[in-house]
Amino acid sequence: MLLKKSTSKKSTQVLDMQQEIINAAGQIYNYLAEKGEVSMSKMKKDLDLSGNFAEMGLGWLSREDKILYNQKARSISISLR
């Protein structure tokens, strides 16, 4: 039985989105390595990531156990582990 690699538009879109999330995670990681602990709102403003890619990038880094979160009154600050 011969299997074909899926090259459908949908699978390409999923891979493109995953790459965008990985790129966002890399930007966030480098930003936090340089800045240290910052508020989420400042990080999102400074990086100007489109759509929800800031949150998805943070999720990626959280899954990799790279991020610390600290609740401060009404805001959340983040830093690298």
C-alpha cells in the first residue's frame, strides 16, 4: 500500500499557524531573556504580535515549562524560569 503525503490546503494552513506560534514563542523568549520580568500587557504592546499569537506563544512556552507567572493585583507579570 502506497501512502501519499497530505498536501491539502488545510494541512498547509495548520503548519503555517504552528510556525507562527513557534515564531511568537521565540520572540517572547528572547524578549524575556533581555528584559526579565515584565507585565503581560507591556510584553504584548512591545512585541506587537498579531491576533492571539502572544497568548498562543506563551502557551507554547508554558507547555515547555519555560515561563513563570506572577499575579500582581490586577495584572500578571511573566518571566523565564
